[in-house]
Amino acid sequence: MTASRSASGLRVIAPAFIAAVPAGVRIRTRIHPTPGEETVLLAVGTHLGSLYRKDLAARIRTGKVPAAARGRTERKRALTALSSSRWAGSITRAAEDQYQLGMRGLAAEVGTLRAACAAIQKRAAVPCGETVDRIKGYRTAAERHRKTRRLAALQDRLAAGTPRIVVGGGRLWRARNNLEAAGFTPAGWEARWAAARLFLTADGESGKRWGNETIRIDTGGRLSLTVPAVMTAEHGARLHLCVPVLFHHRAGEWRDRAASNRNIRYDISHNPDTGRWYIDASWGYRDLPVPSPDSLHGSSGLGVDLNADHLAGCVIDPSGNPVGAPLSIPLDLTGVPAATRDGRLRAAITALLDAARDAGCAAVAIENLNFQDARATGRETMGRGTRGKTFRRTVAGIPTARFRDRLVSMAANRGLHIIVVDPAYTSQWGARHWRQPLQQTTDSTVTGHHGAAVAIGRRAAGFRIRRREDGPRTRQRTSAGQPSPRPGTAPPGTAPLTGLARPTVTNRPGPPGTRRRAAPKTVRGASTKPIRTN
């Protein structure tokens, strides 16, 4: 989508808005089942997992139809005979959520594929080595042939109409074909695959005892769960764990919900690499009011510029002026596992929020970045060869969505708001107007990213980014116009002044309503020394 532009040719700046706080919370702790209890958990999770996969396959075959035609009631009735009514409700609800998530992912992939196909078609329509209407053709016929083959492959992927959902993870499934490269043994892969396909999820129910009848944890930490109907003869109607469960994070909030019988969802998972079991408790909030950015204009804020390898920040006071030394928080996310990347991102956000707290800020300002279009057409628009690959890798490595989600949720826990602003011209104008002033007030090295952080913070606070040019100001001088030329300079179009000093103005007007006597005129060559008379 092309951005709208004003009469001067600049992009129209979109208004700032405050990101909505998370609609729920999720906490995790470890559980300690005995070997016998672990065997029952594996058996129950495997049985329910098979039912979940069958129901998900049936939902995918139904396709995109109205809610009344999805057949959830019939599917739930068939699952109840093999599990229980509450387990069946959790399975069908999880299958519907997974299908909707897959459809959203499919829509995003379709948009990406269409953008990539359109970019290739535009360049392929131009003769090799030529430029037509600012569209460059491919450099050689061989490169154009390779791009047409890629276009055919993208169009084949675009023809798919149903989401590809792999219960357990597509990456883990693809690793089965080359276990050595993935670092797995056959037994290790089988254990991880079986653990990823377990289904031990129970939705909460308000008004029921402890907020959940299927997986129940009382305020004393005693955990029990309902055994499916076809397994009650072997394992009993309900499994009770001996070791109590203890939550640490938000324990008081969880205990209050459980004691008041408000709904709490529980998810039990297993990590075969460490042999540990975990349980997650989650619940939702009601819609919380979101303030307007104007209500935060009278307080300090922290502007943040997100980059591939660091976070640059600067504190903005209520008047729009940068105060204190600029911040630089390293963010190394290249070549590390996903869990490590998430941990480093959380650590950087924690340092950022600590700085905002120490400065007394009420909000953190970030850019509304989205590189989805750039990632889709990066091969055609971001250069070629080693340099182009490096630039595309840098763009793809900036965690825009993950950073925003993590920052919003972690800032909400500290009572801070996140103001999202339009990213137009923040880097360009910030480096031009604020880098040098920042460098004059601090001994640390100031980069253009720090100037961009000032620009982001000022835009969030309702101020303009660009500083006014040097010259007369309203009510500072009686006449408007450019200031007098400095020594050694001359107006445009004239010869430079050399060896001449700036003329001294002695009859400069004063404030309005006052008079000023002009200096006496002198004659060239005459003495200006006063004549003494007797």
C-alpha cells in the first residue's frame, strides 16, 4: 500500500496511539510426578492427543464455513464417549483455535507470495539490462530465467487453499529425515515427537470448584485430573499427584482466583530432554480502558529506536527536550537458538524499563515497524550478491513483532504505557537535527540512532521533530527575515567578503513603544573626537 503524501511531497504522518495491554496472563511452574504418576500422565496425554489430531483433521476438511455448519456439537458428542464431556469440549475448542490460527497464517503467507510474484513479474517484463519507468530489468538472461523458475514455484505454493498444520511442529517433523544434522538420535527424536503431541489442556469454568473441574489445583497445591472414560478401569476415575504444586510468579493472584472459583485454564507439558514436567495456569482479563496519547503529554517519556544489534534510547522531558545521557543496550540475536534469543530480548527490555523507571517516565515510545513487505520482496528490491544478502539478513533479524509484544506485556506489569508512532523520517530527521546537540551535552559517543530515539520521543509527546532554523523569532525582533551575514560570508550569488568585519548597527530598534536616538553621522576623514570649547 502506497503511503499518502502531502502537497509538499512528504508522507502524511499517522497519529500516534497507545498499544493495548495484554488480555490475559500465563504463569508456569514445575510439577514432580512419581514414576507411576508419570506413566499415567503419558498414557492420558497420548490418548487425548490422538483424539485431538483426528478432530483437527475433521475440522480442516470442513473448511471455511459458518459456525452453525462446522459440526462441533456432533464432533463433541463422538469424543465424549472416548474421554469425557469436559475433555471433549477442550479438544474441539483447541482444534477450532488451531484452525483459525492456521488460516491467519495462510492469509499472511498468501499476501507474502502475491507481493513476491508481483515484484518478479514487474522486473521480468523489462528487457535485460534496461530500465523502464524506474523499474530495472534483470542483468542477464540467465538471472531472468532463474527468477521465472522461482516465480513458477511461488505460484504453485499460492495455489494451496488449506493451511498445513503439523501437530508437534513442522521443523521437528522435517528433522526426522536427517537426524545427524539436527543433533538427534532415533530414540531421542521419538521421545521429543511423542512429548510434543501430548494433549493435556483443560479450559477453566467459572463457578466450578477451584475454577476447573478437569485439571484441578486447590489453594493447598494438590493437583488432580480426570481420567478419560476408556481408561478408568486401569487407572481409576481421577489421578491425584502426591507432591503439591507451588506457583511463584503471581501466586497471590492465582490463589485469589482459585479460592473464588473463577475460571483458570491449565496446560501440562513434558520436556523429554530434561525429564521435567511443567504446568501452566492462564486466565483472561476484562477489556481494560486504553488512555489517549494526549493524556500523557505532560509527563516524561523514553524514546526507543530498535536496531538489529542494539536498542538506542533517550529520555524526553515534558517540554520535549532530551535530558540525560543517551542509552545504548546491546542486543545480539544472531546465530543463537530461539530460547536464547528470547532470553536476551527480555534482558534488553528489562534494562530499558529500568532506565525508564529511574528517569520517572510514564510511557515508552516505539516505532510502528513492519518489515513484512520488505521481507517478501527483499530479493528484488534490496540488492543482489553478498551485499544484498547481508542487508536482507539484517532486516530479517530485527525482531519487530516479538520486541513489541514482549515490551507491551512487560511494561504493563510496571504500570508503563507504550506509545506507538509513525516511523516516517525519524531516522533521517533525528540524525540531522538532534545528533549534534546531543553530542554537545554528553561525553559518550552519540550516533544517528540516538537522534532517532529523540525524534520518536518528541513525536510521541506531540512535538515536531525538526528544529527551527537559526534566525529571527516571533516577538524577539521587530522585523522578520534572515540574520545578518556572519564575518567572512556573503549572501548567495555575491562574492565572499574577505578581510571585512561585520558592520556594527547602532540604531537597532528596541522593543515596541520605545524610542532610540540615532547615532550622529560622521564625515570620512574627520575626527570623531569631541571639540572642547572654553
